[in-house]
Amino acid sequence: MSKEISPTGKGLGIFINCDFLPGHHWMSFACWYSIDKNLPDAKIVVAYKRAEPKWDLFHWTRKCKIQLMAYVQEPAWDVFGGQFSIVVLPPHSLAIRSYNQKNVGPTDVKDNAFSTFVSYPNACGGFNTARWIDKLGAPFYKAVRRFGTSDCTADEIKVLELWERMCPLFSSM
């Protein structure tokens, strides 16, 4: 990262790079929500690989005023015009703290590393990503109680708490 980035994300452009899948719909929402809460000055674009629409996905971006970009081969990473340092995140990532230039991440949530972004590619506490990847519903409701385990890392608890806090907003979309 060459440009100066503030702890609140000023100077940071973030792409949430998705596929057109139900799981990526709710995961990208969670990613956006976490960035909005922990890096409120970052600029965000949700990019998804164009696919045959089977569902109405990513409609939350219109309501939250987030740029949505479809691409066929490669996304146009230069959409920010070179004004920002860019981070490309998979949809199963969350910002769990302010910007930490020493460890941006994403690191696996189970590693409990002190990084800005964590990811849960396989699991978070008792949550199993594979069981939810094709569901239109989201696992946010009572996430701490449902997926919290005695061996959860502090970062896993942060993810589950974020999910619980975002549940009413996601449900209203």
C-alpha cells in the first residue's frame, strides 16, 4: 500500500469480489456492514462475476448506496481512478477493527491475529460455511448463541457479534 490510510479507512478503496451466488449475497452484505462500522471512510465497490440470474441478489447495494459492478472476465480494478490504495476481499471477509497497516489481512478468523480483516472460509465457531453457501437466508439471527463455542477465538466472537448486530438491517432489506 503506497498511499497514506487513516485508521478509519480514508484513502482505502475496497472491492468485495463475489460470484452470483446466494451465499455471496449475504456474505458481501456482512462484509460491507463490518467495513461501514469499522472503516467508515473507506470507499467500497461490490463486484460480481456476471452469471445467468436465478435469484434477485445484491439488491441491498441499492438501498445502502453501494456501487455494484458486474464483470465478465476481470473486474475494472481501476474504478477508483488511482486515488486509493486498493484491497480486494472475498465475500467471507469482515473488518473487525480499525485500519492496521502492519497487518491488513485478511487472516483466518481462527488464527486470532491482530489484523484489520479476517475471513471465515470454512468455519467461525460452530458455523460451517459449506452448510450455508447455497442458502438465500443468512446465519445472523442470534449468531453468538447459535454458533459461539467454548473454544472460539476473540476474533470469532467479534464476527458473531457483528452478525447479530447486522441482523435487523439485513432482515429489512
